[in-house]
Amino acid sequence: MAGAAAIPAEIPDTLRGWLEREHGHFIGGEVVPSASGKTFETFNPANAEVLAEVAYGERAEVDQAVRAARDAFADSSEWRRMLPSARAECMLKLAGLLLANGEDLAHLEALDNGKPVKFARRVDVASSATYLRYFAGWITKIEGAVLPVDHPAMHAYTRLEPVGVCAQIIPWNFPLVIAIWKVAPALAAGCTIVLKPAEQTPLSALRLAELAIEAGFPPGVLNVVCGDGATGSLLVDHPDVDKIAFTGSTGVGREIAAKAGGALKRVTVELGGKSPNIILPDADLDSAVKGAFTGLYFNSGQVCSAGSRLLAPRDRLEEVAEGLTAQVAKAKVGPGLDPGTFIGPLVSAEQKSRVESYIEAGRAEAELVCGGTDVDSPGYFVSPTLFTTEDDDVSIVREEIFGPVLVLQPYESLDEVAERANAGEYGLAAGIWSRDISSVHRLAAKLRAGTIFVNGWGTSDPAAPFGGFKSSGFGRDHGQAGLMGYLEHKSVLINL
Ligand code: NAP
Ligand code: MG
């Protein structure tokens, strides 16, 4: 049911004007309503009020967007004829436009997702521009090779060509950043895109697509269709999509990878995690505790690579628990627009109840150290919570909670901790806190995870490939590996 949108007073006027507009899809360079007129609501997690109404995409809109992307990818299209330096120029311009509109975008992320505006500014907006600049640099350096073929009279070389029309489906935890993680390498490769943001946070993707037109990308190169899982599913099934790039839950990723396999579409899936963070006996405990705290509670724990399972030497366990409790006590829980907030609300009522059910399970299967209390607000708040347990087989140790809930566990030896850290189904990230260089390298080699953080947690860099081992998915975002996910290798063999 449609309710009147309630837009908080303390946001930039330019953003207010934008929010009050109609929010259609963005197809072929234009804002397009749904043929059916169907819409859905997106909420402000800080107060549970409706923030905006957005067009809901069905088959007609998915078809229209894929057609626009296909037309923009045609041999003779403006996009395909654009010189590499001009494409790079568009991408650099888009990075500049994100920063120029940074206050609006940071407030938009704070309102739609709930995250603290100060982090949205420093992390979401700033790093989005950094990723675009990094991939802008690749555009003029995508090279094939001359091949040393075993033939007396042949000239052979490779061309790296864009895979084509990409369906990109993203989650709600970093709506703008993850959109950029997908869009930037695809554009660098010369692909065209239909992006489907999460139903909880569709707004920044729509603004991004408008800014891409302002930056000079031709219409149809970046299209956005809004909607829910059914919309995403139509996009995955569309016969004219060449590649699917998905970030989200392991369950949906499994389904998408299976469908892509059946249709032999290219696919990359970046999925969930339950990442172990290991404090070695020699670690600087003060920085390890602070790093473990932000490594989990940042973004209210809604981070795929969150360090959600902390392992400490048995004789340091109490000290670590005390340090974390002190950090939790200092962290202000509040609305994202409040400049003092460290922990904002969760994204949705559904996510809040999911996390609360893990806290309930935790009370039965582990020991509550701090948190677990109700927050007096209509918003989707969950207080930062810490458990300890020795048992590796309980749900809060094994499953991804995706909320501000950390579980602390003791261990005895390096071999034992490596084995326990590797025992789970996921393999997205792992962390090591130590100043002992040989232990660090030995453990970094043993841990089965796509990213190993040492003496820090959460750094994401456009040059460093990011993705999962095991059920955390396959394929990589970022770096040359990320770019290669959008390129086909073509061998040209010429008899001379
Ligand atoms: P999700 O439910 O899997 O949704 C992700 C996206 O897929 C959303 O846009 C969603 O639409 C869409 N979707 C849902 N069902 C679909 C289907 N059957 N076919 C096609 N698309 C479908 O995940 P989420 O709850 O939004 O996000 C949290 C999860 O993402 C966590 O598990 C987290 O670990 C993971 N994540 C991973 C990474 C990484 O890089 N590895 C990064 C961030 C998050 P709706 O809008 O309707 O849900
Ligand atoms: Mg919202």
C-alpha cells in the first residue's frame, strides 16, 4: 500500500528535490515508469517511514532494458565506436560527478540503507570514485598478445573483447559501492549493462545511471531496472543476456549459477561469508581488539567480509572480551543522519528480526557477554552484541548473521586454529593479528579464503582481487582479475 513519503528535514535541498521526483527505471538514458504502473516502497530504516516509491520491474521493463543494452552494444553503436581514451574520459568524469554530488549521495545512502552519513561520505562515495578511476586507467591498457605458435608461417594474436550485455544484480549493504564494483570493470571492458539494485535500496543506482549520462556514456550503456527477486530472476533468465554478475546471498547465488550453467552464460557470484579473525599470542592486543571491533560492527555488521568469528588464545580470552565490551559501550547507536552515530539501524524489519533470532539462538547455545538489549525506536535497530562459546557446531559460529553480532572463541595452537577456521562452508575473508612474520605467512598460506587481512580488517582496494573460496562464490571483483571477468579471449590465427 502506498503511503506518503516522509523525507527528513536535515538533508541537502538538491537531494530533497530529487527524492520528491517520480522514481522510474532508467532505460536507454531515460526515466521510464513501469508499463503496469506498479510500484514498491523503500523505507528509511532509522524511523521505518516510507522514503520513496519506486517503479516495480516486470517482464516488459526487463525486456526493454535488455533491448536498450543490446542496441547500445551493436557493432555500429556510438559506444562500440568510442575510442579507448574517450571511454576513459567518461569514466573519470563520472568519478568527478560522484564527488561533486557527494553530499547528496552520502545522505541518500544514509536514508535508504540506514548507514551513518559520515561513513557514507568517507567510504561509500569516496571509494566509489577511487574504483572508477582505477578502472578508467585500464581502458587504454587492455592488450592482447602475439602468440608463439608452433607453425612455420603463421601470425597469431589474441584480441580481448567485451562479453556483451551484462546483468548485474546487487545487494543492499553498500548499494552505491557494489554497483560501482560491478559497473566499473564492465564499462572498462566495453560491455553494456542492466543493473538490478536490491529492493531495499534502489535509489543510489538510479542516481548513478543519471550521472553516467551526464558523464558522457551513451544512452543504453548503463540501464537500471528496479524490483525484487522476481525481477532479478527475469533478468537472469533473459536469453539476450551474455553474462551475469551477482553479489548477494549464497542461496540465491547457487540458484543463479545453476541457471547460468544451464544456459552457458558467463557468471560470477560473490556470496556470503563467516570470516574468522585470529589473534595470535604475540599480537598487539589493543590494536587487535580495536580492529576486531570495527571489523565486525562497521556498517552494523552488514558486510559480506565481516570478521564475525573472533579466535583468541585461551589465556587472552578474558582480556579480549573486556576490551571489546569497552569498545561496544563507547559506540553510539543511532540514526545515520546523526553525526555521532557509529552503529546505524539495520536495513529492514526483516533483517532486524533475522538477526534477533540469531541473538535468541545465541542466548541458548553460547554465553552473552554484552548487548542483546532492545533499542527504544521505531527504526530497525539492534544493539551491538558479543557472545563467547567453545562449541564450533552452534548456529552463531557456523552461519552468517549479517548483523552486529560477534562470537569470540578460545583456541590452543596454531594448527588447531587454522583447521577450525577452515572448517566452515564459507571462504570469503580471514584475518591474522601478529607481529611474528613467519607465523603470519604460514597461516596466510593455510587459510582457505579469498582475502587475508593482516593487522587490520576490511581494507578494500581496487587493485586487490576480491571474492570467495568455497561457498563464498567464484570469480573476482577488482583488479585485473575483475576486468578479465568481462572480456572474452579471441585467438586470430593467420596463415602467411
Ligand atoms: P539476496 O537476497 O541474495 O539479494 C541480492 C540481490 O539478488 C537483490 O538484488 C535481490 O533482489 C536479488 N535476488 C533475490 N532473489 C533472486 C533470484 N531468485 N534471482 C535473481 N535475483 C534475485 O542477498 P541480500 O539479502 O540482499 O544481501 C545479503 C547477502 O549478500 C549476504 O549473504 C552477504 O554476505 C552477501 N554479500 C556478499 C558480498 C560479496 O562481495 N561477496 C557483498 C555484499 C553482500 P531483492 O532486492 O528482492 O532482494
Ligand atoms: Mg530503504
